[in-house]
Amino acid sequence: MKEKQVSLTAIMTAYLRGYHATKDTSKIFDDFLAYPLIPEERRRLIEQGFSKAVEKIVPERDSARSEQVTNSLPSLLQAMGLPHVLSRSRYMEDNLDQAVKQGVKQYVILGAGLDTFAFRRPDLRSQVQVFEVDHPATQAFKLDRLAELEWDIPSNLHFVPMDFTKENLADALKGTAYHLQSKTLFSWLGVTMYLARNEVLATLRSIADMAPVDSTVIFDYFVPEAVTSYLKENQEDLQRIGEPIQTVFDPSTLAFELGNSGFRLDENLSPSDIEERYFQGRRDDYHASQHVRFARAVVE
């Protein structure tokens, strides 16, 4: 991302979570606090772009426009990545709930963006310390917005500014409430694809070096054979906002690469796995993305 610019993908993914929470009846992931975190003028810009996209699909002069708009929305939202954003968040927090039951007391969110977990889950405040690690510009944007909303910062929430392209995670966490001896769950959603490969691997090694055995990192990643069409359609836009796709992983060699970084690959969900777990039987035509997998890796 650009040096002093808030991550636009962070704002967009929060919008998608908020859209689902307010518009869809059957919830995959209910982020009911996502919308308020996005300033009204930003929401209007997104919705204007949304309207223009619908207009391209269904011209306003079309007499059957209302029905066609309704029918075109799922396809448009699918293309915008809404199902992927929802399913990866659900996967992450399902794993977190299980980890807390097993005694994990630290949750580190890498590339937190406009994450709302610490605000949505007051029931876990006494059980888990939450560390939001993100680019300084995006984190400053979020902190300013929280101040505007006059939201109280939960006592278990800690903000850690870090530029993944320049800094080491262990160094960033020094001087915070993070405990090196405490087993930790790391969330790394929607980030690996926007970093250079060496930056992704360096962060993984940093986690393996500092976190106790059996700590876990969960991340999503693009696969090479499926990403070609996505890049062709979206790379120009991503390049323009300073967030081009840089890194993909081959599912067949991911275990080997993680092993070299100090991890054991514990789960590697394919699109069909994600479809079965989160989208089977839905009537809104949302489906798992064919571009992405979810990985869960454990520190050895």
C-alpha cells in the first residue's frame, strides 16, 4: 500500500462485512459493527461505485430493471469478494473460539484493518488479550474513527503499528503487553497476497521464532492456477490504489514451505471444502472463491 494512505481494501472488506450484516438474512458472519467504523462519505463513495457497476449490468432504461438488479446483485457481490471475506472471517473466529476454550490467551490480528472483534465480543475480554497489528496509516485512520464515534477502547485491546515491508513482528511487539511465553493465535487474513514473498516468509519465521510451540497462525492465500483470471480483471485497479497482488502459494508445496519456516501445516481448506462448510444449502447464490484457500499452521 502507499506510504501514508489508509488501506482501501481494509475499508472495502469492512463495507462488505457490514453489507452482509445489515442486508442478508442468513448470516455467514455477523459483523454488526462494521458499518459504523466506515465514515459516511466513504460509504457513499463505495455505494456510488456499486450503483455504477449495477448500471453497467442492467441499464436504467430497462423496463424489468428492478427484478434484474435483484438477480444481478449476488453475482456482483461474488465478484467483489463478499463470500470470501465472510467465510475467512467466520473460519478465523470459529478457530478462535475453540482456541480460547483450549486455554489460548493471546490473539494477534496481523493486518487488522477495521476489525471489530474486540468490540463485538465483550464476553471474552477477561479471557484473551487482543493485539491489532497494522500499517501506521491504516491504524491511525481507525483510531481517529474510534475517537469520532466515542467508542471506549476495550481493556484487552492493544494497538501495534507496523509496516510489514520494513519491520519485524517480534520487534513491533516488544514493549507491549504481549507475553512471549503465552500460546498465541495469529490471524493473517487478506494480507499475504499483497506482500512480497520474502516479506511473507520473514513474518512467518518471526512468528515461529518468538511464539511458543503449538501457537497457531491462520491465513488465506491465492493459488497460482486460479489467480490468472482474477489478476487480469483486477490487477490494474489494485495497482492504482497501491495494493497489487504479489504472492501466491502452491497448495501442493505449502506444507514444505511452512516446514522450512518452523510450522506444521494442520489444515489447508480447498474451495470445495469452504463451499461445503459455509455455503451449502444457501439460497443467495454466494459461493466459495475459486482463487483462495485457507491455511492453519502450528508452530513446531
